[in-house]
Amino acid sequence: MKLSTRITSITGGGSDGWDVFYRARRMIADGIPVTELTIGEHDIRTHPDILGAMQASARGGHTGYATVPGTTALRSAIAHRIAARTGVPTAPANILVTPGGQAGLFAAHMAVCNQDDPALFIDPYYVTYPGTIRAVGAVPRAIVTSPETAFQPTASAIAAAARGAVSLLVNTPNNPTGAVYSPQTLNDIARVCQDHDLWLISDEVYDTQVWDGTHISPRALPGMADRTLVVGSMSKSHAMTGSRIGWVCAPEHVIAHLLNLATHTTYGVAGFIQDAATYALHQGADLENTVAAPFRRRRALTLQALAGQNIVRALPIEGAMYAMLDIRATGLSSADFANALLDAEKIAVMPGESFGNAAAGHIRVAMTIDDDRYVAALHRLVGFADRCKPKH
């Protein structure tokens, strides 16, 4: 008996991009100490007060089926946060609560893509993007960027890819590159979306982690509110990765249809987790800044650790919890470099190829371990890269 083509083709027949990560985890399971700089998992955990709110809600009885689109309190809190941060009027009816941002990405593409529709995304990309597009039956089409433009997409590249497409997925602040899209880039994106009648899916899960520039939600640009679906999450902003709590913000009629999808798939999110998320959002920017502070600090530490040498170069780290490092001077592919680094130094990083062809020759480092260990790992990484460089 055969499985469906849809389920067997999610990864496109190749690697899912996590090979080095899986190998590092196997080494750890075998008792080999590995310094992990791979996934975007905070080294601090969910704040005890949020966990207290979660426990109080569960013990208070909110353990049954919760309202499928999300509790009124949480949808209201999310809508208020979005309106306050973007200036765009937003109501609870514009919000669907989802089991994390990844479920939101799937739902958003399910809402706007038909079978075999081309759906655009930016390369480099978070590893699940093309698979998410394939999972809804659409056809992923990459818009390639380059390190020479700090991986910001150009209007001409987007327009060239837009013919016949129905949607464009963007992510700013960006994982994996750390880029914060400039006003010019976002205006170009908006113009192409309007010229080619594209839906825009905006992944904004890193909106609280901006080190240079300003985060602009494209939904706030003229003419974009009616064609933009914003995906958000509590994972990065509030260190609630395991709680799986996110949302889609979209025009009201889109949310009405997404409610039907949720009813037939996830059937909502646990009520006690929603109550904890509501509590967390009500703490405002102070809590978000506390969660973001280690990454702001480690961004500065990254630049200091890489100063005075040119074997490993950091691209502009403008946002998010990652540094994209150029290791082309070693002469190795990023996959070969990452695997050799893991063998020689027991340091695990993500190869650029995990995030698309545009990131070849680069590695992504997650700034997610304590400062001292992080700086020590960077120095060892640079030393290893220096040993790898071609000898003339």
C-alpha cells in the first residue's frame, strides 16, 4: 500500500536540513559533550510567573476543550498588542489562536493556496518553509537573495518570480540571516504584492528581537491590511517554545474560514496554556525586553569575538537570536565545515545549505548558551576555521 504523495513529498525528496543537529543529538545521547549552537531555544526557560498562571488555570479547571478560535481574553490581548505595535486597527475577530507559529504558517498557506499554485518564499529561509508549502499542495518557488545585499530581497527579483504565483512568505526579523528588512525592502514587497495580486504571509515571530533598525509589519503599509496574513508566536518573545502557542492575524473573512480548518484539525489550544499566554501578554514590554536581553548582549559579544580576523565574518546581525557567519575563506562548503567542526571541536552549528542555496558558504550560530561558553565556542570556531583555510 502506498502513502499519499502529499505526505511523502514534504521534504522534496531530500534532506530536511537538520542532519548536523540530529548527529549532534546522537553524540550527546552517547555521552559525548557537545556545545549546541543549532536551534533557537532560549537558555532561560519560561518565566516562573507565567508557569504559575498556567498551573492556576489548570488547577482551576480550564483543562477541557477551549473555544476553537482561541479564548476571548487571549484573542483580545493579541489584537491589542498588534494594534499598539503597528497602528493598524485590529479586533479579536482578526485573530485565530494556533498551536505555535508553525501551525499558523500551515494554516495561512492553506487559506490562500490551491493545489499546484506557486507560492513564493525568500532564500535563505527557515527550514520548514518549502515543506509547509508542499504540505498544503502548493509548489514552492524561491526568490534568491545574496550576502552582498545582506540577504534582503530586491523588487526586481520578487517581480521576476511573481508571475502566476498566489502568495509570498516573508520573515523579518529574519531567521536565519538576522536581517531586519528595511523600509525600502518592505515598500518594494508591498508594491509587487499589489501589482501581481499576491497574498502576503508575514512571519513576525521575532518582532521583539530587533537590534538595529525598526521592525515594520507589512500589514501596516498602505493597501496591505486586506491582503496580509501575519503569523505570530509566544515562543521567541516570551520563551514559551514548548507551550506551542501562536496566532494568525488576518482579515475577518479569512479568519472565519481558518476557524473551519482549526475545527477539522487541531480543535484549538489547551485553555490553561491560553490563560498563561494572556497573563504573559498583559506583562507588556518589560517581560519581552527581559527575554530578549541575552541575545542583544550576545550580539555584541559575537562582534567582539570576531574582531581582528577575516577568516570568519559576521553579516549584519540586526535582529533575532542568530548570527550568520561567512566561512567561505576556509574553502569548505558550509556542510563540510559544520560536520568537521562537530568532529574536531564538538561544536554544533547549522550549515547555510540547511536554509537554501543562497546561504552556501555560511553557517548559522544560535546565540543560545550562557555568555562565557558562547564566547569560548566562538573563539574555538575561529581557531578551527583558521586551521582549515587553504595554505599558500
